[in-house]
Amino acid sequence: MFLNEAPRRPSLRGQTLVETLIACLVLAVALAGFTSSLVGALATEREATIRSLALGHAEAAAEQLRLLRQLDPARRTLRLGELDAGLRASVQQDLPAGTQTGLGELESANGVYRVHIGWPARGESQQEVLLWVR
């Protein structure tokens, strides 16, 4: 018997094509789920990186603010302005556009400073790091 003379079963015609299409569909659904979770993980990692950078900037500013206590009030005010400008410049370099910073001494509580860094996050939300320094 030759290969081209093999008996054919008419009831199985086209079954391989249907099986292949179903396997491709299952693979496409699996890949879509994997891609979706990968994109979500990358977005979460980016947000964590931004938060870590913002916290690092805020902690560095807090250390500088603690050193201001040793200065007389006139020099402290001048140095506070320089520190605020430096914080804004460094944050503009490392964090996304639209990031806001705030640094200042609370008038109601002498010697207590506030460090605020806020940036736009996914969607319409705003993320922030806020430190109170004594």
C-alpha cells in the first residue's frame, strides 16, 4: 500500500484545523492575561521607584532642616530659602513632571518644619510624601 492510498475516514475531516484554532485561541487568552499582569507589575514598580526617590529627597531635606536649629533666626530664614530652592531643583530632575514640593517652618509651632513632595500618579490620583521635622 502506498502512502497516497491510505484509507480515509470521512468523519474526521477538518478536525485538525478546529483543534489548531482552539489551541491558538487558548494560547492567545493566556498571553493576554500574562501581558496584562506584566504591564500592571511594571506600573507598580515605577510607582514604588518614584515613591522611594521622593522619600529619599524628603529625608535629605529633613536632615538639612535639623541642622538649621543651630543657626540664628536671620541665617536660618536665608538658609531655609536656599534649601527649598535646592529641593525643588533636585526633585524636578528625578521625579515626573507636575511634581510639587513645599518646605517651610510652621508658624504655630516654632522649630517644626514640614517637607511635602507630591506627584501625579496613574489616573487622576495624586501621591505624596509628607514629613514633619522637629
